[in-house]
Amino acid sequence: MKLQYDYVIIGSGFGGSVSALRLAEKGYKVLVLEREVVPRGRLPPFNWNLRKWLWMPRLRFLVL
């Protein structure tokens, strides 16, 4: 099976995901590659500090 894409995006961070979206909206075939290896127990189970992670000016949430 031969796969063909117009663009290959490495990483699905903010820049990669926006680029992939814009290209796909224009009709291009886009492949997004992501590799994230996080050892078990390294990520917190939750984060209630929304002000740190969200940017919502109307609610006065700002990224500092």
C-alpha cells in the first residue's frame, strides 16, 4: 500500500496543528506525525490551576 501526502507535519503542537488545519482546509492531503514518550507517573492526574493553562480575556484568565 503506497501512501501519498502533499505535506508532512512533524509535531502536533500549536504551530503544527494550526498548519495542518489550514492546509487540510485548502484541500491538501496532510500527515501529522507525533512521538511523545512520557514515563508512567510523570504527568499529574489533573490540574485545577486553569489560570495557568487557559487564555480567556473575558474571564481574566491570562497566560503569564
